[in-house]
Amino acid sequence: MLNLFGKNQKKDVDSILKIKNWVRETFKLTEYETVLVTELKCHEEGCPPVETVIVVLRGGTGKEQYKFHKRMDEINFEDIENITQAEDSHEC
């Protein structure tokens, strides 16, 4: 399998599923709306070393993107709930 994002990167499937379920619950999403969760590592100056990006795709409304400057396994339910309170900023 070709991995474009790094050597031996292992997905944390449990964390991904947990975050997706929390987002679905918090945003009251339907089965037709999509949640994407990915963890990115940055090696550029001034960039946080790790961030988790959550994207919500809703039909007809485009995408909503939220960034957390922490690993997926460090995100908790309260972090997801706080997304709805940060209406102006999509960076958490």
C-alpha cells in the first residue's frame, strides 16, 4: 500500500470512530452527511507539531473544517462540544 503522508503511519481507528461519533451526535448529522478525521504532522517552522483536522460535509452547504492542535487520542467530547460555541473561528 502506498502511503503519501509518512513512513509507517498507523491510523488510530478507535480514535477516528470515537471522534466521528461525537461530531455526528453534537451536530445532529444524518447518515448522508460525512465526517472526515485526520491527524497531520508538520515539520515547518511555526507550525504546531501535530494537529487533528475534522471536516464536516453537508449536502449543499459546502464543508466545515475544524483544527485542533493536538493528537486524535487527546481529543475529548468537550472539545467537540466547544466547536459549536466557536462560531466565528473554526480553529480550536
